[in-house]
Amino acid sequence: MSQATEAGPATTRPAMLPPTVDGGPLAWLRKNLFSSWGNAITTVLLVACVVWLGSFLINWAVLKATFSAESGKECVGTGGACWAIINAKLRYIFFGSFPYDQHWRPLFAILAMLTMLVLSCDRRMWNAGRLAIIWGIGSVITFMLMFGQIHIPVTLISAIIFLASLAAALLRRTVADNTERTVYTAATVLSGIYLILRVLGILPSYSVPIVLFSYVETGSWGGLAVTMILATYGLAFAFPYGILLALGRRSNLPLIRGLCIGFIELIRGVPLISLLIMASVMLPLFLPSGTNIDKFLRAQVAVILFAGAYIAEIVRGGLQALPKGQFEAADAMGLNYVQRTTLIVLPQALRVVIPPLINTFIGFFKDTSLVLIIGIFDFLKTASQALVDPLWTGFPGEIYLFAAAVYFCFCFSMSRYSKYLERELNKGTQR
Amino acid sequence: MAALNGVSTVIQLDQVNKWYGQFHVLTDINLQVKQGEKIVICGPSGSGKSTLIRCINRLEEHQAGSIVVSVDGKPIELSNDVKNVEAIRKEVGMVFQSFNLFPHLTILDNLTLAPIWVKKMPKKEAEDIAMSLLKRVRIPEQALKYPGQLSGGQQQRVAIARALCMRPQIMLFDEPTSALDPEMVKEVLDVMVELAKEGMTMLVVTHEMGFARSVADRVIFMDRGEIVEEGPPKEFFANPRNERTRTFLSQILHH
């Protein structure tokens, strides 16, 4: 604190140093591992266990293991792991039944998503503009690669133009000059006319095709790309959605509060599997015949809704941890609700809940594997599907260990990132 | 809309009543504050003095009576209209007992937040004003630190500067020195005395009777939600008319 420097040293006595710890690895060993008979015996026993287990593992996984083979038969009787199955099935595990000669597409889609995720982990990217650019470009690349071609309906484009020009005209009505205003009006009127004609059925539906590669429908997607899309977009949408739910649950307006509470409790009260089955089997029954919403999209929406409800409750915990004085100070300064929430409340509430939030993220990354219930081939499903091949039956241990290792890489990175984030965000606020 | 009584009146409370559930916190409060007037409000804990000044910027809602605050010379009555509330809050600064600085922002960002977002001031201009105010409360060197790195007295001085950054006409102080260690009380009071000398309109809830004596134009004594007695400090301390005032003063002055 600066008070101390202002006051200066109180006495002239030389500063006392802390007592030196007597060093050396031997001293450390004696102090920590062999301080008593009981301690020494425990140490020896545990070391023996670790050595025995370790040697067994090395023997199985490395020394006696088979790394390449024509079929599973060559692995039988070696007493070691059969990594050859991973070698043989690697591309199927990672890319599922995506057309074989097009496997580079999901590969680059995975890389695009990873880049997007890593970039948005950096605090310098945390403003709306930069995140919009990163996620916009990243998403277009990802889905362009996965689908191969995108058909954008003109109706959608004109709806966006209509809304954007209307918003611009309203927001800039005081500052815009005449030319600018004319542009807005023209855009609004033209897109509005198109929309009306389209709704009346006078104009047929056009779409703007962007065709780069052969079309691959979502039913053929599989493997890591599917898991990553479900998790990335699931959480990317569920996060802001969960924040809105949490804020709604604390709203003073009874209708909004009631809706949010009802939604959260309803979604939290059912298992994800039932929600997925509902989305895949029951939803089509309620929709008018002929409407066909992609199964993958339905699963994605189910994941978003489910994760949103959980995130909402975590964020609510953070909101409640915030002292009332913070709200009052913001109010007294004349900040309105949106300013108070985005500038004062959320930055503080969210940093309190980083550990449980990342915990939920990790949980949901793994929970996406439940989509195999409704026949979507995510990473875990393609891995287990590799065992069905009659040439390679009988090595579930190797396959699931490999799948576990891949999941672990993702989850452990998230865990480390959570630690880093806590340290980074609390830098200035700690004494 | 109720009018202000007289040109220079900046706050007028008429028959203000407030309840917390069944508990009557404020009973028939009438109060007029003239421009540049310094008013010290004192009273035992639970007497409603904090509630009273928190009603003026609508941190608490009153249920009966009217509160009118002058904004740019125009009288504005506090009502459920958010526009009126926001207009009044721009003119009325507040300092809290527990500072309530924003711990995730630097001192400078704490000060410039409201001018930038509420008054739409350019960042540079807001920072210039903030630095000059930090100089005035004698801690410009702390501008880039976070609130948690400052002492209580420093934090409260920052809180005063933060409120002043909006260039308010009126300042409300809610027990500004109660949460401070004794040796830090003076540095905060000094800043408040300076502010008073510059002609700021101030409503101060405090137990610092020395401050009341030297700065206040009027001292108000509240008990059980009522204004029991009010008068210039000299008279108030020398001849308190009411029995409850005498008891209170004897309790806080002689121990």
C-alpha cells in the first residue's frame, strides 16, 4: 500500500530475513517421506505398487504391443495392446462416414473451429466486434467445408436487409444526412416489397448458391467434427442464452420471471436423453407434414436449450454473490439497466462463477456423446462403431482408451484455461 | 407537478411517508434545501436518516408525499417515470458508507464510467476531468490501481471524486466515515469541507459532530422516522429544545 511509502521506515533497525530452510533433496526426503516408521512403510509400499503397475502398463502398452497389422488376428496371443486397430480405423474414428476422398474437409473444419476457439480465449479479443468477426469467418469456413455448398434463400437476405436498414434509419435519424436517409428508405422499401410478394406467394423462392465442393448432408457427418460442432455451437449459444435466462429470473417483471423459472425448472427436470428423443421423434409429429428440420439441427437446439438452463442457474449464483451496494452505486450514477448489467454486474458475476461454469462446459462437451441415442455419429459413436468390423473385433479396451485420451485432451485444456482465466481476471483486484 | 417553493430551492420534500412492510420508516417528512446549503442529518440508528436521503435519488421508493428536485433550474418530481429518475440521478451524486467502488475497474475507469456512458462524454475529456478530480482529492498517483489496492480512506476519496465526475449540483453523503479506521476519517472530512467551501449543496448523514459544527448551515435530528428538531448548529448544540435530542447528544458527545 502506498501509505507505507509515504510514511517512510519507522525505525533504523535492519530488516529481519525469514529463517533459511535447510535444503538438499535428502533433507526433503527425510522430512516428507520418511519422517516416521509408519510413514516410511507407507512410502515403500506405495512406491512398490506404482512400480509394479507402471511396469505392467509399459509392458502391455509399449513393449508387447502391436502397432501395425493387417487384421486383428495378428494381435491375438501377444499379451500386449493392439494399437494397430487405431492405426487402421483412425480415419473412420475421426471423420465417420464422411466421403472418404473428402476427409480433408472435416479435418480443416476441425482446425477452423480450434483456431476460432483459441482466438476467442484471448482476452484482447473480448469485444463484440472482434468476436463477431472471428466467429463469423470461422463459422462460414466450418460449414462451407462440412456442407460443401451453401444455398442462401433470397428471402433470408432481404429479411436481414429489411431489419438492418430499418434499425439504421431509426438509430441514425438525428445524425444522418439526406443521402444516407434515402439509402435507408430505399433499402427498407425494396426489401419490404420483396418480402410481401414472397409471403403472398407471387414470387417463387430463389436462393443464392455458393458451391465450392460436393454436397454432404448432415446424415453423413461423423466423428470429431460432429462432437466439436455440437459442443462449440451448443455452448456458444447456450452461454448468452443462459445469461439472459438468469437475468430474466431475477427480473422485476412477473411474466418474464415466471417464464424463465418455468423454462429452467422444466428443462433441468428432464434428462438430456429424453429431450433429444423428443427433438428427434416427437417434434416432427407436431410440425405440419412436409416441414423437415434437419435432425442434426434439432439435436443441436436440444443441447443449447439444455445447457442454457444449467448455465442460467450458475450465472444466477454469481449475480446473487454480488453485494447490493454495487447495484446501488451503478443506479446512483444514473446508469440504465442495460449499462448497469453489462458494465458492472456481469463482469463481476461471471468472474465469480468461472470454476462452476467451466465445470459445466466440460460436462457438456462429454454429454454431447448422448446424441448417439438418436443416431448421430459423434466421436464416441464412430470409435465404438470401429469395433463392428469383423476383421477387428475384440479390442474395445484400446479403442475406448484412445477415445478417452482425445476427450481428456479437450477437457484438460478447458480446465487449464479456467485456471489461467481466474488468475488473469483477478490480477488487479487482489491486494 | 408540484412546484419548487422559491427560486433557489433545489430539493423539496412534502409530507413524505415510507413503510418497510408494516414498519413506518419515514413519517410526514417536510424538508426544503436551498442551493448551496449544507445540511447534516443525525439521529440514532434505525431513525430513518439514511432512508431519507436514499429516497432523494430513488434508491428507495417513498409511498406517499412528493419529492421534487431541481434539474437545470427545472423542477422534476420523482415518480415511477424512469426518465425523471434518471434525470435526477444525473444531478445528484452519492457517496456510500461502504464506498461501493467497482472492484473490477481501475480507479480512473471507476471515475470515467458514468460520464462516458451516461453523459456520452468523449473518453479523453472524461479522463481529464477525472484526473483533475483525483488531484483535488490528493490521490492522482493511484489512478491506474484497482480499488482493492487502496486504503479505506483513499477509497472513500475516490468515491467522492467518482460522484463529482458527473458534475452534480447536489451531493448526498450516507455515513461516509462510519466504515473507516479512525486515522482515516480526517482525510475524508477534509475533502468534504473543501467541497462545502466551494458552494456545493450537501446532505450529509453523519455522526461527526465536529463536521456539523464547522460546516453545516442546518442540523436535522431524526428519531423514529420523524424530523424531531432542526436548526443552525450553534443553536442546535447549545440549546437543544427536544428531550430526545438532548439524550442523543449526551450519548454521542460525552463518553
